[in-house]
Amino acid sequence: MTQIADRNVYAVILAGGVGSSLWPLSRKKIPKQFLHFIDGGTMIQNTVARISGAVRQENIIIITGKQHWRLIHECLPGFDVGNIIIEPNIRDTAPCIALATTVIRKRDPDAVTIVLPSDHLVFDEKQFLKTVMKGVTLARSKQGLVTIGIQPDRPETRYGYIQVEPSVMMEDEENADTSIPLFRVKTFAEKPDQITAEQFLQSNDFWWNSGVFIWHVDTICNEYRRSLPELYQDMLNVHSYLGTEREESVIEDVYSWIHPISVDYGIMEKAEKVYMLAGTFGWTDLGCWDEVIKVGLGLQGRDSSGHEVVMLDSSNVFIRKPENKAVVAIGVKDLIVVDTPDALLICRSGDSQSVVKSLDALRREGQDEFL
């Protein structure tokens, strides 16, 4: 795809997550964004390639933790090391985005930034880029915060939600592209329980939160100043030391007292002007093994390399195992089996969301080496 020529458009790829719901394949040392779930590369490689259709290569920023620096270099050997921001500690998305915004603002005070996760799957990349580029235009013209929502097709408890005004907004731009509906956002909602998720689905005004945000650096900085003033002051301090020999130590010092908080809760819920574009490009965050199977990335009755597993009187069985290992399934159904050299997951289909709870049990047993 052809890049847009706008030198003021930047992308921030959030690559500090663990992805523990896809254990035992995804671990602290190698999270899911650095794994191969589809042909053509790791999830972070695909994310960088995808956003390169809308952002110049030199304007793509990756922010991650110290423990993942090496993995980024392995996955993206030609990526500019000057565009990798290291967080001393993981403090959730509000501090993470604030730090990335501070770095970008120092480089380009007129930047418009696209913030996106590194571990999500997009099926229609052309439509995704069309939506993102429309968001860039809106972020400039409306001087507000823009996000992208996904219309839910089930009562999902793993996602945050965005509630919008019931009517589609009429746009100010002459000859505006109306093929991507635009809504005014009413509120953001945390991950709901099952009953609440069912109510959200029935209401028709709640959308899944994709975690993609678009804004001008001045606009988001003003929101930080209004809603998270202490974090805003911390980042002003960081800003003054960027490019100096004290940069790293000042960032580490600031991160020693920053409290974790999500950008949804800390900023988006309190912002006055928030707009949502409807994302119709096919999307999933691959948040559990059932989702991997649902979107067709898992091969039931086969291993991860496509080799058949012997199945006798068995059905709806998904097995992912190391190569050169024989597996026979007899008289079983509705199972997910994920085998690695040092850990084995067996769960009933539909229950893989509980994997995270099992990791808490491993921690209590002092078996952190398997996490």
C-alpha cells in the first residue's frame, strides 16, 4: 500500500503486554506479540507492516519494557533503535502513552499520533488504513480524541466497551467520506460481567473498545493536564531532559513513583470531546485460545505445523504441540490442548478464559518459572 505523505503523522505501537491468556505459548519472556500465529511473521511484525501503509517508517515508534528489547531486535532487525522507547516498569497504558507522547512532541510539536496495540489481528488491512486515515483528519479538524469501535456480535466479557450517542454524526467536511460511520462517545465502560455484557449487546449503542486511538499531541496533552495533572507534570520534567545524558535516569526516577492507570479510565472516560469511528475491518485481540480457534488460526485435529494428530471417536479437539511429537486422542471431545516443552494446558472448549486464573494458582505455588 502507498504511504500517505504527511510527515506529521506518527504511530505508537504498544508492545509491553504479556498476553498471559494464551499461556503456555505466551509467557513473560516471550509474549504473544512476538509469536507466530499466522503466516508471514510475528504479530508485532505484522502490526508494523500494516501501519506502514499510513505512516512513514521513520515515524513509527515502539514502546516496550526492558525485558522485551531483545525480542524487538530479533523480530525487526532493521528497525531504527532510536524509535524504540523503553519503559523502566510496566505502569499500564496511561503512563505508557504519556511517555510516548512526550517523546513525539519533542520531535514534532504538530504531530498527530495513532496509538495501537502490537498484538491484535486485522483481517481487512485496506479498510483499517482507510479508517485510521479518516481518524487523522478528524483529530485535526475537531480537536478532539478519536477512537475506533468494533460492533459486537456476542456478549463478550473480555473487552472494554464504548457507549455512543444513538445517531450517526453529520460531518463538517465537504464531500466527506460517509462510508465509515462517526459517533459522539458518551462513555467508556470497563470489562463487564456476563449479565452486563448481554445488556450492552441488546442496547445497540455499546461497541467493543479496539484500543486504537488517534489525536493531536496538543489535544491529548491538554487532557492529561486536566485529568492526570501529576502525571502531566512528571512528563514535563521528562520532556526537559530528553536528548541529554540524564534522560534515562530521569525516566527511571519518574517511573519509580508513577501509579498504574489505564488510558481508558484515566483520560478517555473524563475527556469532553471524544469521537468513535466504526471499525468494519474484521478485528480480534486473540485474547484466549477459543478466539484463536474461532478465527481459524487453529487447526482442529492437527498440530501447530499442520501434521495430523491421530483421532479416534473424538471431535472438536484442538491440539497445538511441538514438532516431532506423536499425539493420539481417543474418545474425547470439546478439548483444547496446548503442549510446550515445559508446560501443558488442557481445558474444555469455551473455558480458555480461565487460563489467567490458573496462572494465579501457579504463582501461589511458587512456580513462577513457568509463567
